[in-house]
Amino acid sequence: MIPDSTSGMGGRRPEISGNRAEPRVLSVRELIDKQASEMDNPVVLLSVNPLAYQVGVLSALKYFRERFGTGLYIALNKPYAVLEAAFEKDGLTRGNLVYLDSITNTAERRTESCHFLGRMCELTDLGIALTKIIAENKVNFVFVDSVSTLLIYNDPKSVARFFHSVTEKLRNMNLPAALVLVEMEEGKDVAAQLAQFCDVYIRGVS
């Protein structure tokens, strides 16, 4: 069974203050480590409350960066320029991430640290670009931000099939991954499908 953790239950542990036990909410990084620390190349599905999205993404990214090193960040939610500036502000140094940007409204082009795919290309194009970047760069993990964005442009079954294919491909390459999903009613069915081929499912992060 896939390890499952929530911020409301599995995400809390007691802290003793006088005679009372005060619950402390674990960070996303701690939640992932608790579930995946003994796995060599975990594929993690992370369902995040929209109000805690940026904090949750940053915490998860720090875990993967610290544990695995250089990674491929698939930017579907915010443009590469915005993400890099935000990450640098939060203490993530440049040079340890390669980006695949499919949100910036530009023609397909490449820079030293980013492959601009063009705004919301087909899932097939995204999969081809992902494979190509991994082959051309020393990438130790893949971080997808986010699955929910693809659901705006594609039907749920297509998105589920796409990530089933992607996770199989990553397992064959021995690459760990994080799939980020915004927690919402419309995405529950997709989350249930994605959880079947992920090693860890962390939900209710807020």
C-alpha cells in the first residue's frame, strides 16, 4: 500500500509544553522524508492546499535538492524567470536546476538553464522535451509544477495516462520525482489515479 500522510493527522507530532502536549505541524520536507527516506528513487505525489502552494512547493523542492542534487524543474504554473527569482530569494542558489518552461508565451528556444517549449504545448511534445533534456543534462530528479495546470488544457484521462508513462520512464532511468497537485474537488479522481503509480502520496498540505 502506498504510504499516505496528511497535514491534519500524519503531519503532526506532539511537543510537550508543561503538562500539555501541543501538536506541531511538520513541514512538507519533513513529511516527505518521513515517508521516503528509505527509498532510493521515490516518486512522490504532493497534494497542496492552494493557500499554502508556494510554501509547499519550495519545501518539497528543497528536500529533493538537498537529497539528490541537480534537478529538472518542469514549469507549467509560473514562468521560469519568476520561479528563478523567487527561489533565489528563498536561498536556492542558481545552477542546480534545469528548467523546462511550458508557460512563458514565447517561441521554442533554449538558453543555458532553460528550454522554453512554448505556451502549453501538447502532452506528447512535453514528454519528448522531458526525455531530451534528461538525456542532455546531468539530472538527478524531476519536479513537476504542476499536474493541475495540465488539467486545465487536457482531459483527466489523458493527463493520468501521460504521467503513468512519465513515471514508468523515470523509474527505468532510476530517477526520483515529485508531482505537485493543487488540492481541489475537480482533481480528486486524477489524484486517486496518480497515487496508484507513485510511491508516496502526501495530501492535505496546508
